[in-house]
Amino acid sequence: MAKTRATSGLDLHIERTGHRVRAGLETALREAIRDGRLQAGTQLPSTRALASDQGLARNTVSEAYDQLVAEGWLTARQGSGTFVADLDSVTPLRATSATAESLASIRFDLRPGQPDLTSFPRSAWLSATRSAMGAASDQQFGYGHLRGAQQLQNALAAYLGRARGVIAHPDQVIICNGFTSGLDLICDVLVHRGTTRFVIEALGHTLHHRLLARREMQIATIPVDGVGAVVSELPSADAVLLTPAHQHPLGGALHPARRRAVTTWANQEGAVIIEDDYDGEFRYDRKSVGALQSLAPDRVVYSGTASKSLVPGLRLGWLIPPNDMLEELIEAQRLTGRHASIVDQVALAHLIESGGYDRHIRRMRNIYRRRRDRLESILTERVPSARVRGVAAGLHAVVELPPGKTEDEVVATARERGLALTGLSETIAEAESPPPALVIGFGTPPSHSYTAALARLVAVLEHS
Ligand SMILES: Cc1ncc(COP(=O)(O)O)c(C=O)c1O
């Protein structure tokens, strides 16, 4: 069915095919963008106008727009409409490789790693930026903020002390581009010091494993279980990377006896503990577990990030190192030239000082708690043989697969059905075989598609 309309100077010719109206509209729009008939920056008709022109329900058009925004084909600008996204960002979907083809057909994403991007507090961020810009001095726009903006150092030292139990003087706070760049800086210092025996958790974030593997370091692993890293198995080493508040990916908090044991180990070894506190604010059933750093501030480099509390695109993170590492880290920072934008730093400082950051976290904690409850209850009810673990905190859960199912087959079936999933074995640092399981990120799907994403997950687990 072909229809043409003219809205705001735009002739939009849409050729819908198939019986499923919304899917047909989405496909027609994707094809028009792919072919270049709809070019980057083109404004689409309002949902009301397109619905009336196509003889469709307005909801159908707005769901199709939302879906294409989620897939990256369109962008929605609050108050000004929906536009075709920059073509460069769509180009990979034009490729003909099997991977690119299957990525293009992903409608739901339950992979871990991202918060709900649609919940970024845009208005609060805008007003924080406006206030912060009004108050910033001209000098702040120059070079010379190797540690970070003084306002953000002050705001974070106070916030982390209050909310995460970190012991920090503002001058100790170093702002970096997220945890990943912080880890890179720490590695620079360790390699420069000639201390390169590094221990990581046997299950962890693959990007961090790869970052370390590129360095000239000897890497050992320690096992992890439901209460964090088994620190009694720590070998002699110079540094260990831990996720004490919320083991990634298994989800446990480091047992109190293990917290004490690892600081004793670090004192004996003269080693550094790198504390990756990536989502410590999100704990649901009781008060959050405070930072390990407070037990041994002269041994622990505490690291936090805005990637889960706000969004990863900000690329803002922070390190609180022991005093004897501070100058070396600042020098490493100078050499990378990768300092965070001063504009974003002062905006974040203002957001924290105004209480907007706490409010956002409280709001998101409630949203994520509800999502976690829904994930847990739907799986308990519909796929009782799938065990859900590690749900007390964070934005992901580990779902052990029903007997007889393999990770590869479940992930592949899900992909065929437009659902992106991650297998637990993708988080492994050494050749071990954990039970077949999925790491389900429940933060990622926008609210309007979460129910459908869960239904698809259940269908895959029931039938694959
Ligand atoms: C274990 C872990 N650490 C840290 C991060 C955040 O990294 P960054 O701050 O570089 O975005 C993530 C994000 O997914 C993570 O899973």
C-alpha cells in the first residue's frame, strides 16, 4: 500500500507491506532511510499527521517512531519533533554481513552494561549546566585542570563520603573519562613503577580484561562465588581489581570477612586494591554496602562512574587514590590529554549540590527495583526451572538456564527472534566452565518496551 503526503514541505512516500501494520511502517521507514530517500536531519511528520495520512492509529505511528529511535534510525528532540538520525550512525546496518544483518533485526535488548538511556534527567542537566555556566570563571575554560574542576572535586568528596562511605579530601579526587580510563591511568602508574603482577576476578567485565591484556603485565585470576571474590586464593601480587559492592557479573557483595582479609593481604603485600564501584547506589532490599576503601584508604584506589547513575555517554568517572599515588596518577593524566570536559564537570557538580543527583538516583532505584521484581516474578511463574540469582543490587541478574539448554543455543534463538542476550561465559577471564546462564540487563530497555522484552525472553526460554 503506497501513500504520499506533504507535511512541512516533506513529501513522504511510504510503501507499507505485509499484514502487521506497525512492522510494515517500521520496515518502510528503515528502507527509506537506508536507500537515502530520507536523509539525515530530515524532520518526519508528527505522529498525528502521519497517522491521519496513512489511516492508522496514532499509537501505532508513535510506537513505530519509538522503535526506530531505539534502534538508532531516528532521533527524537524534545519539543521539536522526530528526525532521521545521522546516516553515519546507521551505516553499519547497511552492511551485508550476517552479524550486521542480525543486529539490524534486534528489537529488544536485555544485554547488561547500560542504564535506561531514556531516563537521563535532561531538564535537570540543562538547568544544572545553565547555572554552572553562569557561575564559572573564564579561567576555568583554560588548560590546567588535571585533577578536575574544583567544584566537582568538592561535590564528589562530600557526596561519596555521605552516600558511599568513602574517605576523601577534595584534593584527592581525580576526574577521568569513566572507570575504563581510570583503570588505564592506574595501569600506567603500575607499569611505570615496575609493579605488574595483577589479579582479576575470574568472572568480570571483558573490556577490562582486554585492557589489562594489552599491557605488559602478568595476570592471574581468583574465583568468585555468591559473596564476591574468594580472596583467600589471592597469590602474591602488586594489584587486584575487585567489584566489592556488587560482583560483576554474579551480583554478590563481598563478604565482611573477605573485606577484612583482602585489606590484610594488601598490607602484607604492599599491594594496591582497585575498587570498581560501578553501580553501588543501586541496592534494593537493604541499605547499600559502603565502599571497601574506608577500611584501607592508603591501599585502595576507589573508583566510581556516572555511567550507571546517569548515562555512559557522559564519560565521567572519578578516582580516589591513596595519597602516595596521587601525583603519579595526575602525571599519567597529563600525558593522556583525555580530561573530561569542564562544562560537564561543573554541570555534574551543580546537579549533585542541588540535590538533583540524589533525586535522580532515588527515582531510578524505584524504577529498577520494579523492573527487577517483574523479571524475577515472570521467570518464577513461567520458567520455574530457570534460577534467578544476584538480584539484590545493580542493573543485571544472572539467570541459570533450565536443564538441557545451552547458552549458545538460547542466545542464537533469541537473536533470531529479535532479542539480544549475553551468556555468562562471555564474562569469563579464564577457561573455566560456569553453569550455563544468561546475564540479563534489566536497566536497558525503555519502559514502553520492557514488558514485550520480558515476554520474548520467556518465549525463548520456554521453547528454544
Ligand atoms: C564492571 C563494570 N565496571 C565499570 C563499568 C563502567 O565503565 P565506564 O565508567 O568506563 O563506563 C561497567 C559498565 O558496564 C561495568 O560493568
